[in-house]
Amino acid sequence: MDTVGKFMKWLRDETEAIKASEVKSPKEKVGKNEVVIGTLEDPDLRKLFTLRGLLAERAEAQMKEQLHQAIDGFGQKKEHDSSTCPGCAIRRTLEQMGVRHETINSMCWAGVRAELSDAATIQLSDAGGTIGIREDWQIVICEPEKAAPPSIIEVLSSHGFGFGFPG
Ligand SMILES: [Zn+2]
């Protein structure tokens, strides 16, 4: 199967595995300077947002597990082999999960924008264009500092993990 096909299959399997009862809107309330411009109604998009949250949780859990393995392995003096090195395994996990998370994140926001009414699209563009989802799936125009939450990669990069992803 080609790479895009594999990715799309993974995405379909993941979203189909999310039950309706597991779909949850963000808890964050609408900020006092935010403007509600609609509600996210599409059930598939709601699932995609839920998956976005799940991926972040899973990445964190896997990181913890691998960090423990890496710490256990410290002090064992061997020739460095990236295929068995726990530190390198962490880097690979971060790279793969980070890219997936970024992709799902972009798909979420592209999907939300596609759902907006023409009037809301104009309002969003005139306001400078950052968009967010708040409790009960309200779509808001964000204050500048309340743009989409930082990605895993951004968070980790700010903690000294450098990946040098293009773009
Ligand atoms: Zn290594």
C-alpha cells in the first residue's frame, strides 16, 4: 500500500474506533475577548478533534514509558547503536507522533474552516484569522495569544528537543 493509503487507513481505523460516547468537546470556556462565529456540528469533525486529543495523551504516555526504559539503560556502556538505543527510540517516537499530530491538527482546522458560513469566514478573515474551539463545540475567533494550542513538537522543542522539521 502506498504511504498516503497507509496513512488514510490508519486515520479511518482510528476515527472509526472512537465511539459516539467518547466524543468530547474542549472544556475551555469562551474568552471575554473571543467572538463566537458558529458551532461545530459535523460528527466526523468532532471525532477528528477527539482523536487529536487522544494522540496527545498517547504520545505523553508512550514518552513516559520510553523515558523509564532510557533511564534504566543509563550506565550500561555499549557501543552506540540507534536501533537499540532507548534515547534514539524516543526521538523516533516523537518524530512519528509529532508529524501525525501536526497533520491531524491541520485537518481539524481545515475542516472547521470548511464548515463556516460565508459571513463567518468574512468575519474571521477581517479579524486577522485565528480560530479556536471552545466548550459545547463553539467556534470562536481567538485573541492573538489564544491561537491553536502548541503542538507536541513545539512544546518539546521549547524544552530542548530539536528536530529541525522543515517548515
Ligand atoms: Zn541513541
